Amino acid sequence: MPIDVGVVWVDFLAQKSGADLSEELALSKRYLEDYRCGRFQVEPFMRFHMGLLARFSRQNIERLRERFVEEIIRPNVTSAAKNLVQSMRLSNYTLLMATGTQAFISEPVAELFGIEHLLATRPEQSPSGEFNGKFYGGFCYGEHKIERLKEFCEKHAIPLEDLSDSVVYTDSITDLPLLQFVESFHGHVVATNPDPQLKEQAQKSGWAVLKLFDK
């Protein structure tokens, strides 16, 4: 997608929720800068996002997410991207999204694309169903994606050797550990609207480069 969903979600809440999120907005921008400078740390970032969910009642945050999907997410789902996913589906691939964006926000993205399986860090709920600011399961970022993929394959009885038939699409150099892991099984890598570092790596590695939208 031509937007960073996690970053835009914080911006949206700051603008639309009615809550004073000036500190959270500044912290979000700091995380984005850390990401761009290569000093990003996933655990404090995830705790920040889970704490943000807990700022609101479950009913209110669900309502805000519905608006976010209609006003921000849906308009940024391009036909080219949807057609690519559909072509993989028609070719009988198992569709899997592995993302560093927490599940409350990434779930509707997967649904809009018709992607059945989602690997993402999931927010924990209290017995009453409210978000409590915590999360469960492992992270799904950088090298952690390899462990999440292994867990997925084990759960669905997919031999790792079957990754030889897989195709991985990504726009970020942070996925390099996962790309190299999949490639070790002779899977295929496609750099999609890649960031500069990934584009350079794709040229060195002979990976395909695909442009799905102007960015």
C-alpha cells in the first residue's frame, strides 16, 4: 500500500478521536525517524501501540477503526495490488500477510485484500473484552517473522521444503532476514515499490522489482 498504516492510524486518532494525543503523535514521529535511521526497536513500539488502544473504550476504538478503514484504508487499496493478490489466489497459493503493524489495524487490511491468514502481534483483552495495553504472542518484525512463519507452517502441517514454491512480496529492507530464509529454500522474492536499500539489495540478488503504485 502507498501508506504506512501504523503511522497513519496514529495521525487519524489524533485528528478524529477528540482525545489529546499530542504526546502520542510526537512519539509516533520519533519511532518513524528511528525506523528510517536504522535504530528502531520493536518492543517499545508495540507497547506504545497497545497502550494507545487502551486509551479508548472497546466500543469507541471499534467505531474509530470503522471510520479509518472507510476514510483512509479503502481509498489506498489500488486495483493493481488487489489484482496481484487475486492472481495469486487463482494460482492456488496460500495467502499470508506477515506485518509489523499490530493486528487490530492490520486485520481489516488483510480482509480488504481477501487474505485469509495474518501474522501480526495481537492485543490482549481483559475479561470484559476491553484492550488492556498488553499483547500476546511473539513480534512479527524483522527476523521475528521467520519464527512466526515457522509456527504457521507447523500449525498447518506445511513442510518448510514447500517454501520452494512460495513468493514473498515486500517493500522494506527490514524483511531481509525473512527474504533470505525463504530464498534458502529456493523460494522467490519480489521487491514491490521497494525502499532504496531494498532496491539496491534486489539489484544485487537478482530479485524481481515490481511497481504497483506511484509513491
